[in-house]
Amino acid sequence: MSKKETKNITTEQIEEKEYSILNLGPTHPATHGIFQNVLKMDGEIIHEATPTVGYIHRAFEKLAERRPYNQITPITDRLNYCSSPINNMGWEMTVEKLLGIQTPKRVDYMRIIIMELARIADHLVCNSVIGVDTGAMTGFLYIFQWREKIYDIYESICGARSTTNIGRIGGFEREWSEKTWGLINDFVK
């Protein structure tokens, strides 16, 4: 039996593979503008990925530096369009804590209702978009019917459906109408 011989291979003898470079983002449909990922690929196998984060910077902090507290709430709408009331309430509650403002329990409960509806709406959007990305357009349309019911509630409170500017520091701009309470009751049934 012969002994196998090992060969010493130098780097010059190794054939350099040609890789494909795929620039995934920031405008690729899979990234939705969030980041860029440069992929070094051999066929469908990814050998290297170089991510770059930060393509959605909107200078929120800079915009907020020289504005009164109450003028920052509309800017918080744009931080996440799918659940803008949560951003509004988060900002307003932070300012209230900073200024030592105590809100009535009723306002706290109303905020919880709005934030929970916003959370549900956000989840509905995320799940329906995943359906679209995987080819399930029908599910997208069914799920968006529920989101529209939540947007009807927003509209009855503040007149807007997406970027709501729904609360105020210390509470809400006005009392919710009977129509609003009826829409909320219909939604939770």
C-alpha cells in the first residue's frame, strides 16, 4: 500500500474564484430603505456580507432642539408610520414626567386604548406585508380591512388616519365622541 503524498500548494497556484456582487439596498424591495448590504456571492451562496446601517436618518433630534415641547409631537408621527400614536404618547409622557405633570386616570386609560390599537395596527401591517412578499395578496387585503377599522377610530378622534398627532401634553385635545366609543366597542367585539 502506498502512502498518500501531500502537496504543498502555494497561493499563486490557487485559482481565484469570480464572485458576483449583489448590492442589496438601500432601495432593494427586501430592505425597504432601511440599510444597504453588499453581498459577495457564488451562485446562491453568500460568502461575505458588508452591511451599512443608517439610510433613514431624519434628523429628528436636530429638528426637536429648538422647538417648544408641544411642536415636537407631530414630528414623532414620522418615526414609525404604522404606529404613530405610540410615538406621540411616548413623547408626551416623557415631557409630562420631565415637567412633573400628573395626568388623570381617565387620560391614562385612553392612552392605553390608543397605544394598544396602534400596536395591533402595526402588527397587522407587518404581517400583511410579509404575506405580500411571499405572494399572498389576498391575506394582505383581508388584514388591511382590520387596520382600516383602527384608522376609522383615529379619524373620529383627531381627523387624521395615518400621522395622527393624536394626543397632547397632559391629555387629549378634546373629549372622545360617542361615535369613537362605538367604533372601539365594535372593533373589540
